[in-house]
Amino acid sequence: MDDPFRQLGLNVHASAAEVRQARRDLAKEHHPDAGGDPDLMRVINVAAGAALRILADPPEPVSAEPLMSKSDAATSSAEQPDDVGMTHDVPSFTVEALPVETFEALLVVTSWIGEVIDEEPPYRLDVLIHVQNGVKYPCWCRLELVPDAGASTVSIGVGSYDDQPTPSITVLRDLWVAQLNCYDWP
């Protein structure tokens, strides 16, 4: 397989945020719903997934120099602030609705379980999640939507706040899916 970073138009030092942004930008241009080629969109999705897996599990360094400490990584200019201490699941789930409809449903669901802190309709939603059914989920959650052949693929990024432990991404994915299943789709 070709270098996934190169396929996305990025260099090998790109951050996870840059990979996700490149995927979104390319999807806007090349997705079949926008008149693009479905085979090219598959290549873009595979490349983005491969690049994110590489970033999540980087190869062992070949030099004998020590790796950066967590405090060094947090201040490194190469790191994007939204990547520090976050867990990502790409893709997390698919909704059988276009991004605009899916985004609206996610806004309603957010009102049930937390609050919107930032948004870029219909492709990105940042949420503080509080409590659901008596279970505390104190975390910050980023939902990224990508059009996917008449549906929407949703990827989740999770980070903690208020010095609380970060909930499992699997638990949060199941929370979002369960809430979307309760939503009264038009």
C-alpha cells in the first residue's frame, strides 16, 4: 500500500487532527454525494484509517534517545491541543442518514446527555457529556461526520475534564448509538 499520509496530501509528521481534517476536506470534494468517485472515496477512507492507526501505534524509535515525556508532548508545537490526552475511534458507527440530518439528531441527543461547546455544522460537534441514567460520564467528546454513500460515518474522540478519568470509548460509542436509537427520526 502507498504511504497513507501522502495519499491524503500530508507529510509523515502530520498530527491526527490534520489527518481527520484532510479526510473531511477530501470527502467534501470526492464523495459520490458531491459528484465524486466512490473508488477514490474508499481509497481516502482507507488511507485516513491507516494514518490514524499509525499515529495511535507509532513504530518503535530506532535511536537510543529517550522518548518525549508526557509533559514535553503536551507543550510540543507539533501536537494539536485537541490531540493531547484524547482517545479516538475512527470510524465509530454509521447512521443511515445524510450528515445534515445526522448532525441535527446529534444536537438533540446532546441536549439529553450534555451540552454543545463548539460546532462546525454538519461535520463536527464538540460536546461536554455529564450524566446519563444516573451514570457519570464526565468527558469532552468530539463527533466528526463524514458523508458515506447516502449515510454518515461518525468518528468519536474523547478526552477528560475536571481531572476525571476518561470513560471507555466503547461505552461512549454505545451511549451515542443508544440515544440515537431513541431519537424520533423524521
